[in-house]
Amino acid sequence: MFGAPRARSDGRRHHGSCRVRASRRGPAGEGLSAASDTVAAVSLVITTVNVNGVRAAAGKGLLDWLATTSADVVCLQEVRASDDQLRRAIAPALDAGWHVVGAESSAKGRAGVAIVSRVPADAVRVGFGAEEFADAGRYLEADFGAVTVGSLYLPTGEADTPKQDQKERFMKEFAAYLGERAADVTAAGRDMVVCGDWNIAHTERDIKNWKGNVRKSGFLPGEREWVGALLDTGRWRDVGREHHGDVAGPYSWWSYRGKAFDTDAGWRIDYHLVTPALAEKVVEARVERAATYAERWSDHAPVTVRFR
């Protein structure tokens, strides 16, 4: 759905390219202003959730959740649908006033990310300049006034296989991009949130059974060091962890197998990484864990952050 030239919206080139499209704005939502350069003072609420297939999730409870959420922007991962299929799956939400942009994967039924919002985005960019992943449906970002929001689905990987090699190539390219974007948005006086399924539990606090997973993708030493390096630059802050403090979890993903959900044997792999000025404005961060196993509409729970 993004047919614009493959270039950055500011006219500069990255070590590759991004697909860009400008968008018109519509009526204001709860926290987003209709003014092109303003975020309303009341609050800005951003949620991320891996839907594990948007068409299935829509039938299980996603649509009901969208009808009641306080979120202004919702980042979706693992959409696993074409852009047309995505729009059909969430048609009732679109009819109710939501807007959506998506980045589907060239591999049918795989990956895919989207951003659902109460007002149209000012501009949309697909990808992060890495040609290998340009059509992988792994990253999408959109501008809403002075805030840029990115939806990320980092590859899962599999230790000691080509899938892990691919994941690590993605990580290397994406880290470089995040460094550049943080510098760009800060210099422009803007803020940025990159949220999504990072597929890495950063520390032992982020995974219930960490001892049993030290050799598995998602908790490998190199992956954990990669997240730590992003945070150590000072350009990005894990506001969920900062808000919850030094506690176990709260987890955002539980396997459908066994009793992982019932025993809270989960992983915290869904993060909001935020540029410093906006990170100072966090007033709430929560995992919207379903009350019961039967009420789940994905194996991930929505993770929501409210900014003042």
C-alpha cells in the first residue's frame, strides 16, 4: 500500500532506504491533537501487542478490546495478513473511527506489522534501510505531531541455526538505525517511541524460567548484551522496566502449551523504548493480562504506556 519513492522523508539517505508516504489528518482523538505539530496536553497512550494473526485475534477479542481501550496509538505485530486482509479483519474498528497503516511481509502469512491510531499519521515510513529486510514486514514507523511511533517485530531466531544468523544481522542493522534516528529526532526537537515484540528477554527479571533458557534464542548472552548496549547509549530508555522497578516481570508473553499462563511462567519481550525527554513524561505502564486463559485473544498481552 506504500507506493511512494524509496527514500527518507527528510531527503537524506540511510545505508539503504525506507518507503515513505505522507498522510492527511482527520478529527482529533483523545490524546492526539488535530494540529499537525501538537500532541494534546491531556495525555498520550501508546499500546503494543503481538496479535499472533490479526484475523484470528479479531474473532477472539481484539475488536472488543479496540472498542474499549484508552489507547491513542496501537502497534500491532505478527499481523500475518495482507494490507487488504488487515483492513477487512478490523473493519468494525475502522468504521468506528480508527485509522490503520500496515507493512505486510512478502512471505504470505508471515510477520507483518501495523499501526492503528485515532487520527491519521502525518507521515509513514516502512522499513529501516536494510535491503535484506525491506519487504519482511518487520518495522513500520509513523509521525503523529511531534512524536514518531515505531512498530517492531524482531525475528524470533533459533540458536545455532541460520535463523539465528538472520536475527543477528537484523539486530546489527537495526541498532545502527536506532542510533541515527535517536540523533535525528532529538536534533529536530521531536520524541520517539519504538515498541513491539523485541523477542529478547533482557535480564533474569524478564523471564520466569531463565535458568532453563540460557542457551535458547531470546535469552542468549549476545542478545541480552545487545539490548543492554542500546540502553547504555543513553539515547533510549526501557520505560516499562523503569516504571515497574526491580521486580520479576511483569511478563507479556506466555506459551499456549501447558500451564504457562496459569503459573505465570512468562517472558517480558514486549517493550517501549523511548527517547529521554519523552521518557520523563511516563505516568503509567501496565501489562493488560487477561483475567483467565479463556479470555486471551493472543499469546501476548497488550502492553500500554501513558505519557503526560
